Amino acid sequence: MAYWYNIQTKQVETDENRSRNDDVMGPYATEDEARNALSSAAENTEQWDAEDKAWEGKGATWDDEDLED
């Protein structure tokens, strides 16, 4: 069973009662993971921002030509 976190209602939802709009985050493997969705997202964003800053600090760049089709 998958779990979802509804950012509007601040409730954990399952596949059976999941909202069908953009207000849900997931899926998560456990109810606890879904309950902590916002803090996990914030932690991930901080980590990715730090990685981006380190990448840019090395003078690394990329452009669309670096991407594969």
C-alpha cells in the first residue's frame, strides 16, 4: 500500500482515499514517511542547494547540449 501526504488537509492518505489533485506528495512506503513529507522535502532541498553551490563553486557549468535526447 502507498501513502500520500495532502498539503491542504495536512493528513496522510492511502491509495483508497487519496485526493486526485496537485495537493498530494508521494507516494511513500510508510505512513510515517508520508507524515514527514514536508520536512523530508525541506531537507532534500537544502541538500540539493548545497550540492548546486559546491558545483558552481568549482566553476562547473552545463548547457542544453550536455543533455541527451
